[in-house]
Amino acid sequence: MKRKYRIALFLGFIVLSLFVYEVFLSPHYFEGDRFIIVSKGETFEDVSDSLISAGIITNRFYFEAAGRILAWTTRMQVGKFRFKSGVSNFKILDILRGGKTIETISVAIPEGMRTTTVAKICADKLGIDSARFMVFVNDSAFARKLGVEAGNLNGYLMPKTYEFYWQTDEEEILKTLVTEFWSDVDSGMVAQAKRRGKKIYEIVTLASIIELETAIDTERAIIAGVYYNRLQRRMRLQADPTVQYALGGERRRLRFSDLKVKSPYNTYVNYGLPPGPINNPGLASIMAALYPTRHRYLYFVATGEGGHRFSFNFIEHGKAKQKYLRTREERKEGQELP
């Protein structure tokens, strides 16, 4: 009997060892690195689904058994996780529990994006709530905490490529973007704004118009000079980007009737700068607004071949505009001019 008992015990040990190996230690092999994303509110079963879909595990029963035996089913970190071939269930659970291979996600914010577009980019890339993002953008108390006296954060979300973790809090994302703004816009630039008789939000507002007027760096300061000349002469800025902002929706070629839209942002109707930035400009446009080229130009129009033609008076501007229209007609065959 003792011999049979020892044999049964040995067999039981072998079976238990095989079970432990299969459940906890058996490696999962696959080609290349595999990724899953764990979002806020996901259950352990949801994570199992993601692991199966990504081809990281093949046996849901063993994986979930391992998690329940270890009582690690409710302590998963939120984030994007990388797994290498040969990983075991125990290692997968340890990674999910400790966040050991959480990956950052690159988020590119291009120059000249409206804040609502920035919110959408972050929502698409990071799985955040774009509505909550905008609540913080428009929270004047939050803006003041970040050194912004304009009442909201429009214009202060510095365009760059950032690295964030999946579902980083919306407040933290905005702090990062605005901190980057103040890292670039230093005390010397704030002093330059004062020398020009402007507050930083006015500089950013002008820069946001410049940002959409040209993509040519050498033109930015010249266009800034045009707008300063018009402001000094109490001329309306007549900046098309402000009308496009007032109209909302996607940018398109403006019609004459659009120029009459009732909005404080319509600089064809109202004098001076619009109430605030119409997008989030890059540093080059901010520098142009701070250091405009000194000249006597009052007008500019696209050449139709890249760049702009600048004029001193309305007659010259009219001729330049007619030349642009002729160029556009000549190149009309399906090709949109700027």
C-alpha cells in the first residue's frame, strides 16, 4: 500500500508540476514584438481578449487561471504594453501588474492646428476624452495656474512631437504642451512683446494669423510687418484666416459673401486683432510677430506659384491680384492654387 501511495503521490506531483508549468511558465512564441493597449475600466477578460487578438497567448483558460490563482486580476496598469516572444503567463501578468514595459506613444501636433483639432489628435492617439480636454482648455483658473492670463489656452499648445503614455490625464497633457510653450517663449521674448506695446496673448493672436498666411519662413516677418503697418494706420487687417475661423468647418476658398460674416473674429468687418488666437502657432510665427520686418507694404496676395507678392498701395495690390487670377486660370486644370 505504501508503494502504491508513493507512486500516486509521485504521479500527482508530476501532474501538478505539468499544470503549474502550463499555467504559469510555458513560453508563448510569436514573430516580432507584440503590443496591446489596456484602457481605463477594462476588465481582466477584456485584457485576455486583447492578448488573444494580438497572438500573444493562445489558451485563455490557462492565462485566466494563472491570474486568478495569483489574485492579479484587478491590479492591471493602464497603458500600451510590449511583449517579446517567449514570454510566459506569469511574466505577462507581472508586466501588466507592474507596468514594466509600458510604451510611450508619439503624438505630433502640427503648427496652425485649432485647439479642437489638437483635442481630436490626442483623443485618437491616446484614448483620452476630447470634451474633457476642452473643458480644461477653457478653464480660466487652470489657464492662470499655467501662467496664461488670456482666459483660456487657445494658442498656447506648442506644436511639436511629444511622447505620452496611453490615456495620460487630459490635464497633464495640457500642462506638458503649455510648459513647452513657456520653455520656448522665454522672458526675453515677453520683454520684447512689452517693448512693442503688446501682451503675449496679442503676439500669439497675430502669430496664429501669420501661421496660416504662409508656410515660407522668409515671408513670416514680412507679413507680420504688413499687419503692424495696417494696425498703425487703423486699417482693418482683412486676414482671410480669421474669416475661415469665424465660419468654422474645414478651410476652403472664401467667397465674397463670406467676408461679411458677423463675428468678432472677422477682420474684414472689425478693426484691430481678433479676440484671441485662431490656432496654435509655431515658434517661427511667434518670432515673426515679435520681430516683424520694417517696410512700407500694406498688402499682399499669393503669386499662384508659391509665395506672395507685396504691395505699397491698393492700385499695386489690384494689379498683383489680377496677375494671380490670370495665373490661376492658366493652371486651372484640376490644380488648386493656394
